Amino acid sequence: MLNIGTTGTIYVAVDSQDGRKGIDGLAGVVRTVLGRDPASGDIFVFKNRRGDKLKILGFMGDGFALYLRRLEKGTFAFPTAVSKELAITTTQLAMILGGIELAQTRTRKRFQKSS
């Protein structure tokens, strides 16, 4: 069970990444391609070219954590976006991990406190 206790934002990198990249390589992608700070407390989700593997990179206060998930059959349904990244909610991340295609879902209205 993955427990992401994040107060930051979850970003999905739209472009696929080399599956051999580790923490340092993915942190470099966050800095150079996405233009964000990998130690900001945000979570970054990456997929490989085939779409059957994903990696989640996050800074947990005292160091980085890297989560890898590989499917034995099928692919992850990643959302598409015009930009290099897409901000999603924890519910949407759970749906991606569970094999649900976000484009096929409908979000119902909910109250949101204005900031």
C-alpha cells in the first residue's frame, strides 16, 4: 500500500522517461524539463515509453523516496496535456494506479474553499 502523505501538489510528467533513471536522474528531469524544485515537497509521477511502468518521486523531509510500479499485463492510462506537466489530485493518482482512465470519468461538483 502506497501512502503519500503530501501537502504539496502531484505533477504528472506528460513525456515518457527512460525507465533506467533513478532518483538523481528523475530529480534532474524535474529541475530541467519541468522547471520545478524536486525537494519542494511536491510529488512527481513519470512513465516509461511503453506505459507499463511508472515511478513516483517525492522528497520526504530528510531525503528522496522513489516508488516503482510495473504491470505484468496492460498499461497505465496517463492523462494527456498540452504542457510538459499536469497537476492531479491524490484521487486521480489512485485512479491511474488502479487502471482507471481519467478521460472516461466525470467529476461531480464539490465545495472548495476559496483561498
